Amino acid sequence: MSDLLLTVEQAAERLGTTARFPRRLIAERRIAFVKVGRHVRIAESALAAYIDGNTVQPIRRRRARYGRAA
């Protein structure tokens, strides 16, 4: 296993949030995590999967053709 385990604070820094947000994700079981004794760690791959799974793609709308006679 070559996946780096991140602390809650490191995961929060990568997400650009406070530590409270990843802790809530863990409490709600919305992200995979590892317990090492009493410590909680989040694998980089789990964080990347969470980000990929919650990324919203923009909607591509067709441009209206104004000013042209049909």
C-alpha cells in the first residue's frame, strides 16, 4: 500500500476547509477512513475519490442565434 494517509487537518487543508468538515464527513460515513488506534486517517485515494464523486460538471447550452432570420 503506497497510498499516503492524511490527518484530518491535512485533508482539510487539501479541501480548503476547516478540520470540522472532514470530521463531519467521517462521522456521517460519507468518506472512507482508517483508524490507527484512536487516530483517524484519510487515504489520499479516498479523498480524491470523494472529490471526483462530488464534482459537478457545467451544463453546456446551445447558443441562441439572435439576429438571424430563419
